[in-house]
Amino acid sequence: MCGFCSSNFTYALNNVDGNMSLEPELVKISFWDNTKELLLRLRIIVYSIIISTLVVMLVPISLDFSNISAANPYYQTITSFTIRNIQERFLPAEAELLPLTFLAPLEVFVFVALILGIIISTPVISYEIYKFLNPALYKHERNMALQFVASFVGLFAGGFIFGYFYVVPLSIRMIFIFSDILNLPPTYAFSEFFSLVGFALLTCGLLFTLPTFLVLFVKAGILKTKSLTGNRKYLYGGLVIIIALVDPDPGLVTEALVFLPLVILTEISILIAKRIERTRKESEDLTDA
């Protein structure tokens, strides 16, 4: 059962004569209907990210405009404040950032604003993902959007904070250690530094949302817990590869730092998914009896 199939079965949980029973409900979804639904959800997500990005690019961090004048018509926005915070937080005092291209400052400003726009839009993104898979869920599970959105946003925030306080500082420290070992000057490209930090934080947040998708896919019938438990080595091997690709740290410290909590969260999600499957099977057995 999934939203991508030409037709699928869902089940309505109805109260018949005071007893709970599962009744099959056929939902026919054509490929074209799936495509239109997907495009609709993607369009809403894109609009949300664009609006959020414009807000952080234009909204001032303070309503005090006393320092603005004809000679200095600029004010600090949420994006410019974030750029300054990232430099102060992650860049060592002896390091120097150089805008190697003419448009580098503008590129960084837009890139950081886009990352902030994606972060702000995470509730909308998770809700639209849930609504797209909604037809493949049991009827009584279709009203659990708030639970999925809260789990997605909470795990994304947890991963982002984890990356902000531990992963990114440790990665940058390790990079500077290797630079010292090779006797390289602490001079780096302005745009590359912010790309490294931005992608690392965003990836940490997204990786931590993996358990919500595992549970949702099991609910939708796209995945089975038996296949997850039987292919753990491939699942965790894939996670290690993804972490290694996005982590700039040439060592293994930050990889292990990210991998361990992901394993714990994934195992918890598998236990939750098994409980969902067990509850469904018991309900179906009662209906057959």
C-alpha cells in the first residue's frame, strides 16, 4: 500500500454494534492523480521556503532604526545576524575568511537565508509529506498529522542543535588541526566556510528525522519491520557512507558522534513500527474471527 501505486487498499476502523472492526476500503489512485498530488505538495513546500527565505532576508533583527542614515542605509536582518553569529561561534580568532569572488558575499547571504528558510518551513514540509502519503494509511491513522509533524520538527531541531554545539565545532577544530600539521596558513574561502557549516547543520537535522520516515513508511505499508531488521547492516552501512560524505572532518570522531545517536533513534523507531504492525495484525485476526 502506498501513495505511489496505481491503486491501493486502506482500511476503515469502524464501530459496528459497539465493537471495533477493520473493514477494507478500496481507494483507487491513478498515476496521474499521484503526480498531480505530488506536484501540489511540492509547490506548497517551495512557496513556503521562498516566503520564509524572503522574511529572514528582509526582516530586521531590531526595530531600533536610530543608526540608519543616508550615509549608512543598512540595517541588520535575521540573515546578517546569523552570518555574524556563525563567524563568531565557529571561526577561530587566528583564521581569516576571504571573498575570493566578487559575488561571494551575496552568495553567502542568499545561501544562509535559504538554509534558514528551510528550517522555518520544516513544519510545512513534514505536513505535506504526511498528506501525500495519507491515502496509503489506515483511516484512523490519517488524523495523526500533528503527531508526525511534532516528531519531525522535534527530531530535526534536536539534530540541528546537536550539530550546532558538537558536530560542526569539532569538525572545524579537526580541520584546523590538520592545517597546522601541514603548516598551511589559516586562510579560507568565505563562501566555502559557510557552505560547510550550512550543509553540515542541515544534514544533521535531516538525518535525525530518519526514524519518523521509517515509522511512517511502515504505517503506509511501503516498508516492513522484517526487512528493516534483516538488512540492518545495509541500513547502517548506508548511514555511515552518508555521514562520511557530508562530514568535512577527515577523522572518524564526528562520524561516530553522529552515528551512535542515529542508531539509538533508529532502533527505537523499529520497536514502535513493530508495535504498529502487531496491533494491526491483532485487529485483523479479530475481524477474521
